[in-house]
Amino acid sequence: MAKEHSFDISAKIDIQKLKNALNLVEREVANRYDFKGTPYEINFKEKEKALILVASSDNKLDALKDIVVAKLLKQGLSSKVLDELRVEDASGGTRKATFRIVDYIEAKEAKKIVAEIKKLKLKVTAQIEGDSIRVKGKQIDDLQKVMKYIRSLEWDAPLVYENMR
């Protein structure tokens, strides 16, 4: 039996699940009556970690955003994966929304998470290791309490709990 157990808190996302969700969005929008004959575009830029949605009006753009969020949730991804940067006019009288794909925990937020874990006063240690937080403890029950508590709080990043050992 291991002397010390641990798990990682990170914000990594499965890019394949994101691509699958966007493919489902593409199929649904192609078959929707309210999008027939209107220009729309779903452009995922993997290298820049950006998603660009283009639609003919603000209403269509909002509907497109709602479809994307619904498909992300169906694929098991958080809606916090998308961070809206801006909505602007595009060519041809269309509207364009640009989203950043969030797959990291910002340093300030990581420090807050570690502080919250320390406030629990359990026999665990939490330390920031690169873009994840490693939580260690002798008892699995303490680690599970930490997970439950951190999940109950509201965070900007889409947190993922992995590598439970």
C-alpha cells in the first residue's frame, strides 16, 4: 500500500472531444430550419487555441453559441472551456464572435485554490507544479474531501481532477 496518495488539479481539455463537439454543432446547424439559407461559419484554430463563430445576426450568433455550449456539455466538457473575447461586425453584414480555448489555470487562481485547500486544515499538502496543482496526503478520505470542496466552489478555469494514486 502506498505511503502517500496524491492527485492533480489541472485545466487540460481533450482536444478530440472539443473537435467532436464542433463536428456535432456543424451537423446540427446544417439541418436546422432557422439557419437554412443564412451564412454561418464555425472555425476552430487549434494552434492559436481559438474558436471563431460567424452568423448573419446577433440572434443567430447567440443560437450558435448555445448549440456549441450544449454540444460541449454532451461531450463531457465544461462551458468554461470557452472564454468570449469579443463580438464584432464581420464582412457581408455578419457578426463574428471570437473565443479563447481555456486549458490552463492562471497563476492567481492556482494560488487561490492552494489557499482554499490550506483553509480546510486537513493533513494534505498542495503545491503548484507548472500548469497543475499536486495535492498529497496520507489518507484517501482527506483527498476526496479536498476534491469535493474544490468542486463546490466557483472557478474561472474548467478544473479537471486526474492521476489519483
